[in-house]
Amino acid sequence: MPLGSVLVTGASSGIGLQTAVHLHANGWRVFGAIRNPGRAEALANAGVEVVPLDVTDDEQTRAAVATVVRKCGAIDALVNNAGIQVRGYFEDVPEADVRAVFETNVFGVMRVTRAVLPFMREARRGRIVMVGSIGGRIGSLALTSYCASKFALEGFAESLALEVAPLQISVSLVAPAMVRTDIWGANRNVAKAAADPKSAYYAWFSESERLADRILKTAPTTPADVAQAVGRALTDTPPRLRYIVGRRAGWLLRARNLLPGEMFEKIYFRQVLRMVTKPR
Ligand SMILES: NC(=O)c1ccc[n+]([C@@H]2O[C@H](COP(=O)([O-])OP(=O)(O)OC[C@H]3O[C@@H](n4cnc5c(N)ncnc54)[C@H](OP(=O)(O)O)[C@@H]3O)[C@@H](O)[C@H]2O)c1
């Protein structure tokens, strides 16, 4: 008897793929939602059921949720994982790219959440997990729209959690530190103007990219760590609102919470700016 039905968005790679496989292995009936049908193989090989879903598409969203409900009689859980980034200093990132990030990371999450809520409300049970980011709590260079979208997700998740708590529906944010996935490779998505040496920000941007790659090289957090945290958010009694994944993320957030006034920002800004504007 499965633990319940769960829809995982952005399940074609990285954290979403690992999460879908982990939940399936741990007794959930998992529907891995992917927007590119050519990327279903790893999920199918692991026994995960695959549904087409681009989270920016209303009709596909309704159809994906309807498929889960038709096959299982209910949708017990949703993992909002699909996400994109665009890299570059703000002035170099066109508004269309900023909007695309929000369309997936914020409105996409809202769209899928809106589609599952009537079923969860009716059943008086459900768990919704949002894959946020440490970038939703602490700002970062060359990632303004991504961080803005993940900060927005924090506000959405926290507010929604309050609204649906009386319906026995929980909302949890799983916020990982840096994890080596396609988001740092094939899906890195550098804005055209940011990669142009004529950009006023080019030297700082290039240095910030090198810095990100250096940190990534030694990043200890893995997609499996994030998948386990999602698993806990789906089974803990009661589930927590926030799960921070990764020691580095934990230290940074503790520092931010513990330091008085704007001391954290002062130290953090000084440190980051020194590394980017005056590299050794
Ligand atoms: N890796 C990190 O360092 C890190 C840290 C903190 C948070 N996160 C968050 O973790 C989540 C997963 O990212 P990842 O690191 O696993 O990167 P990833 O390997 O690039 O995975 C992103 C997934 O989202 C899917 N996706 C993008 N736009 C979509 C859309 N409109 N509709 C449906 N699916 C869409 C991608 O599908 P395609 O295969 O079709 O492109 C892919 O499956 C994201 O929300 C990201 O912000 C990542």
C-alpha cells in the first residue's frame, strides 16, 4: 500500500529526478512531471510514472493534476521543484528573462498549487513542499531575479501555510545550499549582455562566476540530501515550515538570525564584494 500519491514538478533532472526516485523507493506513488517527453527515461527506469507538465501552462497543469486524481482517487502531496535561473548583473538581464524566471519559479508554483488545493481541501489532508533556496533568504551577486523569485516564494509559502493549516494541509519550504546539478551546467543560462566583455559589469560578473564555480566544486550538499529533506517534509509529524539543507546554508542563516541589526549584511557584503572586486 503506497504512502500516498505525490506529484513532483521538474523531475527530469537534478533535485527533482532524485526526489522522485527517492520517494518512489520509500513507498510513495510518484508522478514525475516533466516538460520534455524526451527526458523520461531515467524516471521510467526507476518505476516512476511520468506526466507531461510545463508549469507555465494552465491546461497541462490541470491535466497533470487530473491524471493523478483519476489514477489514485486523491492527490496527497505536491513537490514544487521546477525552477530556472538567469545569471548576470541586473542591468544586463533583459526584463523578458526576469519575467521568465518569475513565470516558472513563482507563478508556476502558484499555478500548480492552485490546481491541487481544491482536492486537498475536499479531502482535508495534503502536503505541499516548495523547493526554495538559500538564495531566498540571503541575496546574491549576478542572481537578482532568481533571488527575488525565491524570496517571493518564501512569502508565498509562509502565508499560504497560515491559510491552509486549518484544513490539515501543510506547506513546507525546503531550502538547499549549492548543489551540483544541471542548473550549474546545461541550464546555467547566462544573459547575453552579461557575457559580453563590453558590459560595465563584465569583470565583476566574470569574477563572481569563478567564485560560484569554486564554491560549487567543494559543495558538500547533494541532490540526495535535498530528496531526503523533501521526504521528511512529507512524513514528519508535524511537518516543519522550513528545512534547510546543507551545513553551509545552516551556518549562514544562523549567523543572519543571531547577529544584531544589520551586522550580518555588513560582514557578508564586505566579504563578497572583496572577493569579486578585489580578487587575489
Ligand atoms: N542546484 C542548486 O544549487 C540549487 C540550490 C537551491 C535551490 N535549487 C532549486 O532546486 C530546484 C531544482 O533545480 P536543480 O538544481 O535540480 O536544477 P536542474 O537540474 O536544472 O532542474 C530544473 C528542473 O526544472 C525543470 N523546469 C524548468 N522550467 C520548467 C517549466 N517551465 N516547467 C516544468 N519544468 C521546468 C527542468 O526541466 P527541463 O529538463 O525541461 O529543463 C528541470 O527538470 C529549482 O527550483 C532550483 O531553484 C537548486
